[in-house]
Amino acid sequence: MLLHNLADQYNIIIVTPEGEPLSGYLDSPIQKDNLFETYITKEVIEKIDNTYRTVRDRKGRVITGLSMGGHGALYLSTRHPDLYCAAGSMSGALDLSATHWKITPEFAKQIAPQFARILGPVGSTPDLYALNSVVNMADKMKANGLPLIIDCGVDDFLIEPNRELHRRLVYNQTPHDYTEHPGGHTWDYWENSLPYHVLFFQKILKGNGVLTP
């Protein structure tokens, strides 16, 4: 219902494609059925543009997501700045190395095989975890110049990767909107966060002259 209300309020189309919990939203060089970068940036965009009355240009397209989807939104927009005019992340898994997450050893052991499926064993060369982690893309974000909105709950197990990307963006002087709110990795947090993202994007889309009254 929240998505419906926001779409009606701002007169925008909101698309929520599936990306699986630990896909990284990338094209895995190891697992050939994990091609989510191609899926989102090519197939989804083409399907929506060919089905609905859209602005077929980056100036009318934004992307955000939560958890692994937050990583995906920043990953895809950083690698494809020609497709989006702004990007965001809510509670994003911005470092694909779970050693930087505040999780139990049991949970780390549980998810390790799923990451190894798409990125190989930890410690392999090349280090696909580091190469594909958004936290290591701050310089590319600066070069692209896309408006960015990033937030995370102070009790979230992914707070440290979010703080680290924020530090790197501050260090290289990349403008971005970064906020920490009370809360954890919960739907209550994301339902509170999403309207801020949509308002942030609305101002950009309005400035681009693509919003209809």
C-alpha cells in the first residue's frame, strides 16, 4: 500500500524487480544463471519502457533499494550512469564481504556458500568480493556525479559498511545525502525511510522537467 500511495502522490511508476537475497545484483563470472545486472539494466528497463508511458531517458529514471537491493541500486547506477539520474540505498549491504557485517558466526557460516556461488571462495584471486562491492566504488561515484541518498539504522548489522562508504565519499568530496536513523534491519525502518527517498528523487525529477502535474 505504501508503494501505491507514493506512486499516486508523486505520479511516478515504481518497479520492484526480484533480485534474490544474496545475488549482489551483478553478473556473476562464475555462476551463469546469476545475471542480475543484465536483467535489471536491459530486460527490466526495456519491458517497462515498452509497456508504459515512460520517459525513455536517464533523466526520468531513478533507482533505490533496501538491504542487498541497496547494494544493487548503487552498484548498477555506478556502473551504468547513462541509465539513471539519481540513486539511493536503504540499509544496504554495501560490502559483499560479510566479515564486515555485525552478524553471528553461525549466520556468517550459513550465507558463505551462497556468496561463494557467485563470487568464488573468500581469498581467491582476483578478489571478486572487493571488486564488486559498492564500498570500493567511491571514486567512480564521484566521477559520475549522480545525486545519492544513503541511510541506515544505527542498530542495523550493516551499519559499518554504510559508514565506511560515507567516510570515503566525504574524503573524496562526493556530494551525497547520508543519514542514520533509529532502528534495525526491519520493514518498520524501511517504511519510514522510503518516503524520504521518493521525496529526494521527486525534486531531481522535477528539476529535470519530467514530472507531470
